[in-house]
Amino acid sequence: MSGSDPAARLLECLRRERVVSGERLSETLGISRAAIWKHVEQLRARGYRIEAEHARGYRLAGIPDRLLPDEIVTRLTARRLGRRVVYFEETDSTNVQAMRLAREGAAEGTLVIAERQTHGRGRLGRSWSSPAFVSLYGSWILRPTLPPADAPQLSLAAALAVARTLEALAPGRVTIKWPNDCLLDGRKVAGILTEMDAEIDRVRAVVLGIGVNLNAGTRAFAPELRPIATSVRLATGRKVDRLAFTAALCDALEAVYDRLLQEGFGALIAEWNRYSCLSGREVTVDCAGHRTTGRVDGLDASGRLVLIGADGRRTPIVAGDVSVVGGYDKTRAAGGPRRGGSAR
């Protein structure tokens, strides 16, 4: 709905006041009482619960559990990210749709949302399970003033924004597994996938895909994933307000994104390292078959994972799949095929 849509304007009137008479709505919107009824029925068809109180008027009694653009925008404090929302009840992949829009010139901050993806993807070519109407699958279009070599820092910064947003729902229980998986009680709850459209010396656009398991139940996960993946609802026992979470994530993303562009990734390192589940642990990083083992000493100013080897040598790692040395590693298992993660 747009601001010029009578149904949208009617909805704004119902949001502002507890009960509004049909006569007053007619005068305010400049349309007939019959048209008011028509638009009320349209809103009801979209899932809004609007009650008609005898001799008093209409009352907004409930909104649908859908990530509708107008409902997201009304909750934002962010100035750019999420101000335009493209909504699908079902699509192949939000990253695919967002990249198409980016190449067509869509503004920075445009958010593509899907209630369900048929071909959601995660890092390293893995698929992403996307059950309908329970979680968040979104892709933001960014146009950063960064050299292409620094674009991977956007994914790291986004992981921090996701962790901040989840922290409000589960204080002290959220961690990040480098480079960008978010864990809740040690189980995978969110993941991030970035794609870039760039020239040799400049970035045209980055699509930042984020998937967060919010209200998914146990059956949303394949049996082999249930010990290693989770949703916020499963972990906390409380249903998440998906609209509020999406708006809060837009706000957090804009805050870390702006700071990254203004001050560099170094300004985010201390907070990122506090969330890291790998700091001080002995790990092996597999990058296209090349394995490096060492103790994690956090991130450097470029966002690389720094390992200290047995000989004391410090080795920065640009990319790879991380596993903890010795014993069963829940954080590694959570990165397996069809895990809950980035929307793409």
C-alpha cells in the first residue's frame, strides 16, 4: 500500500485513534461511507482485524502476522535501510530478486522480504530451509563507498547487527561464529550471505542476505539438524514479533553500516570479538582444501581471523570453514547442508 492509497490512509486513521466513526472517516478521506466499507473489507482480506462497534465506528483490533511493507516502515527509526520494502509471499530467493532490483537502479536500503523461499541459499553453495510465515528471509541493497577488497567487512558488520538484535531477546546467549553465523545457546539461529556487483576499482552494489530462524518449530528442521540448529522461539519459549524484529534489525544494520563506512571496521572489532564463540579456541580453517590450525586471537582491522600457531606465528585467515579442534563441535555441525541461514 502507498500513502495515496485510500486503504492505507484509512489504516493510518485507525492506528491514530482507538475508535473512528464511518462519518468521520468519510470526511477525513473525502470518500463515501460505501467506499469506507469497501476499503475496510480490503484490509480485512489482507489479514487486518477491524471490528465495527455499534453506534461508535471502526476499531483496529489486530494486524496480520505478515512482514508487510507498511507495517515495517511504521516501526523504523532507520533513515535508509528498510524505507522501501519489496514483499513476496513466495519467491525463489530474496538475494536473486534484490540483485535484479539493484542492477535496475533500486535505491540503497531497499529491502526484499519473502515469507517463503523455494530456492534459499547459504554460504558455500549450501541450501537454506525457508518455511513460510515463521522467520525472516530478507535481502538489503547497499551501495557502499568501499573498495571491492573491503566488501567482505559488510558481512562481518551485519553479523554484529544481527547479534545485537537477537541479544535483546536472549541476553547473554548469543554468539557469532566467524565469519558471520549467529548462534543461540551454541546452535545456529541466523546466517548471512553477501553478493557483490562490482568493477575492478568500485562497488556498484552489495546484496546483503540475512536469514533468522524466529518462530520455526522443531519440525521445520530436518531430524539431523535438530540438535545443532534452533529458532528464537524454541530457545526462549516465547513467540517473536516478526515485524518488531525486522524493524529493529534494519535500525541495527544502519547503525553498524554507517559506523563501518565512517570509521572503518576497526571501530567494530572490540564488540565483534566479545560476541565471538571462537576466541581463544584451537581451530582448523579449511579454505578450498588448504588447512590451517591455530589458536584464535580475534579479528584484525581488515576482518581477517587471526590464528596463532604452535610456533607463535600469527596467520591472518581471509576465508574458510572453521571447526574446533578436538571433540564434537556443535558450531561446525550447524553449518551443514540445509541449515537455517542466509536468504538468497
